[in-house]
Amino acid sequence: MSQQIKNIFQNNGISLNVQKTKIVIFCKSNKKFNTKFLYNNFEIEHATSYKYLGILYSSSGTFTHCQNDLYKRALKAYFKLSKCFGDIHRHVDTLLHLFDYTVRPVALYGSEIWGTINSSSKSVAKDNYDLFKSLDVSPCEKLHVKF
């Protein structure tokens, strides 16, 4: 970090926790950078991804890892819900209501990232692109099918 940033922190009473601070360099090529970032002679760790407010940001700029992370968290909520009921057969309306209020909020947290599925895929021609063809590989769709 530059001396200027250090001065701004000190003048405003801001402290930096070096153990919690990570540097993520966003770049499509995912190449490793050898640049070192120092603060008070402590090196700040480079990371390829970082979770901020529940959203996993990847250095490649894609949200594939975040989508899989949200899928896994929603799957945990689904298994906890299933474990609570075991073999008890419930009415379909009750199950749908429980799913909508326990599992769905977990899966749809930061729902904007679900719109990025295959949006930049080079293997799909843009003029032949069909949004509904990509749903069979969507982690969110897998969760609904499993339910």
C-alpha cells in the first residue's frame, strides 16, 4: 500500500486487519500476479476468490463459483428440511410453502447472479442462444428438480 493510503488511514483513525484483508485481482486470464502488497511491513495475501456479504467473487469475473456455493447452501437447507420431516408424508401445498420459505431464500440470495449462466459462453452462437436450454445445467434448476 502506498504511504498516501497509510496516512489517510492513520489520519481518520481507521485500522486495517491484515489477517482478514485479501487482494483479488480481477482478470479474465486468471494468471498469477507477482505483485506484493504491503501494509506496515505485512504482506497482504492474494486470493483467487473472496466472499463479501454472502456473494463469492472470483478473480475471473464469472459467478460460476458463486452459483455453486449458493446451490450447496440451499441444498443444506433442503436436507435440513427433509430431515425434520423424515418419512412423514405432508400435503403438497404444505411442502411447497415450506420450500418457498426455507430453501428458496437461500438459493435466491443475490439472485442477480443467476442471470449470468452461460451469458458469455463462446460455445453457444448468440443467434441460436436459447435461455431454456441452459436451465438443465443450472444449479438452481437442479435444486428444484431434486425437490
